[in-house]
Amino acid sequence: MPRTLQRCLAATLCLLLQGAAMATDHAGGRNFPQGSGGINAAHQVDKPYLVLVSLDGFRWDLQDRHPTPALDRITAEGVRAERLIPVFPTLTFPNHYSIATGLYPARHGLVANEFPDSDRRKWYALRDRQAVGDGRWYGGEPVWVAAETQGMVAAAFFFVGTEAAIGGVRPTHWRGYEKSTPGTDRVDQVLAWLAEPPSTRPHLYMLYFEDVDDHSHWSGPGSAEGAAAVQRVDGYLDRLLQGIDALPHGGMVNLVIVSDHGQTAHLADAEPLVLDQHVALDGVTVIEGGSYAWLYFDQPEPARAAAFRDVINGAWRNGRAWLPEEAPPSWAVTASGRYPDVIVQPDPGHGVISVPEKSYKITAGDHGWAPEADAMHGIFMARGPAIRPGAGLGPVRVVDVYPLLLHLLDLEPPANLDGDPDALRSILVND
């Protein structure tokens, strides 16, 4: 074939491919399976921006108990739900990932902060950096993966799941969790990303603060240290609001504030249930947090699990043991390998430990009690150009946040969500 003809054919093929890419770009859909590559697709550039902030452990009523001018401003300019109802268990990792995916833990895979795979040979744990960064543990399509695979740049400064390549995709910008990073540094980095040129400027931002949860655990949710933490994170939000206001495109930024759960104190005069005083724990791995205990048997033993349940329930009046298949339907628990053989769930304020030496598990403040408990409820509020100020809003479920996030970003949702796309429609300007 003559070289001139070869060049002509090559040029024609190149033009055809470019045209196909442009057509694909404008068609929308998940046409970027490896992520955005740090460049917003043409059909995404002019869309609004969304900052999702999680205040770990921020109970639904703390705003009313402490001076919180930034949260009060967000409420006045937008909407505040009566409370945010967490999923079971009321722990950090499963609830954050339910916020991010719109799925219950049984479907997205993060059933607790620590749990095994289905054959119980490998374990996931929040402090195991290798496991946390392994995308094979994570199911569903978190909002940043939805954004990236639809050609939209996403960024995260600490959020459960963002350290892993989920389906091979991470946010364009992400940080490995480092608790010592000052909150002001986190805010300033988000504002720096927001100031990038439109082509590379992220449209989705995930931001996380652990202050309230930490101090509520060790000092108690009603302590002076807990109160100081509430005011400190409110200061971070004020810094964020002022930074957004200063941007020429600040009027295009929607802001959503959530928390994963609340906190309350253990009852000072309540003795915890000590498991090994009632059942033999040989061949059993106990995952415990003071407010809950999950019992995993080394080998499947249904009869032994049922016997454990009966013995514990016969000896205890301040909680209950469940087999997974018997758990309340609202907990959305399945009898999968990641769930335990026996769930031991104290009543709010009461505790459970495996052996007396684990008494340190009973901290000044805690979460992990059933999601129906009032003190386990968190916060939801939003403000921005898409949010109708003053819209009345009762309790909101954690799984219902995700459909709202996708709507605010104008992204296509995945199929078969647990979250209800109509649950928060009433707060939208164009509803």
C-alpha cells in the first residue's frame, strides 16, 4: 500500500476515533472505566460542585446544646433534618460506606469495623492499612466511583473507602488517613482544589473530621472536652464556608453535612455482661466494642450458636443475643459469612465484654448500640443553589443520602439501591 494512502487512512481513522470519543463524552454514562484521568469530560465541566462533610460521632442534638454558628448558618440558609438514622451496626466504617453507596452493609460488604471474609481466613480491620486499601473488600458503587467513571473529577480528604481502588477506580485526589493532620489543613486543601481551573477542578469533595467522636469516647459526650470538639469542628466549617464564599464560583457549590452515628455514655452503675462467665469461648473469635459483641466460631456450629444465644438470653436482662437470621428486619442483616454466628447487643448504656480483662472496652462515651436508640442518631443538613431553604425535613435514613448526592452532581445512579431517590426530593429547588 502506498505510504500516502497509508497516511490518509491513518488520519481518517484518527478523526473517526476522535469523533467517537466526543460522541461518547457527550452521551454520558459510565464511559470512563479507569476514571476521569484528572480531566473533567466536556459534558461535566459546567455542572455544580458538591462538598460532603462528615462529622464523626456528631449526635443529632449537639447543635442545640452548644454554640455552633457555622452549623446554624447552614441551617438558616438551607435545611436541617430532625436526625439521621444510621444503619446497623452503628459504627464508623459501615455507616460511612452506606452514605457513600446507598446500600445496607449486607450488600456493600463493610458489615462492621472488623470482620472476616466468607471463609474466615482473612480479616478486614479499620486499623489494617493493607486491608483498608484493598478494593476487594468493598462492594457497591461509591459516589466518587460514579463520578470518576462518568468523566467527573472527584477528590477526598479522608473518607471510608477512598484509599482503595474500587472496581479499579479511586478519586483523582485522595489521602491515606492520618489522624494528626490538622482540620484546618484539610479544609484548606479542599479550597485549593476548588480553586483549580474548570478542566481539572473536582466537582465532588469528601471531607472528614473525627474530633467529636474521639473526645466523646474518652471524655464523654457531655464533657468539656466533647463540647470543645463540637466548637472546633464548627470552626472548620466556618473556614470552609468563608473560603467557598470567596470563590467566584462559590454560588455553584452545594454543601451536605452528615454524621455516621451519635454517642452516649455507658451507665455508671451498670455491670457489663462478661461472656466467658456464661459460655465457653474456646474456638470463638470475639469482636467487641463494649457496646456490642460479635461471636465468630472457627467452624460452623449451628447448634452451639443457638445454645450460646439461649444461655446469654437466659442470664441477661439488659440486652439480647441474636442469630443473624433472627435479627430485626430493620437491621438488614443476612446470614452471610461476613456476619457473625451470634450477635450480642446490649440495651443503650449497658455493656458486654468477652473476659473481665477487657473492661477497658467500656469507654466514657460510645456508639454501637442498636440504630433505633435515640442517642445513636446523627445529623443531616444541606445548603446551596440546589437546596430549597427552610424545607421541613423529618428523620432521614443514612442510605437515602446517596441518591441525593448523585442528583446534586447530575450523575446516573446505579440500579437496585437501598436508598430511596424520593426521600429527599422535597428539599430540592426544582422539585
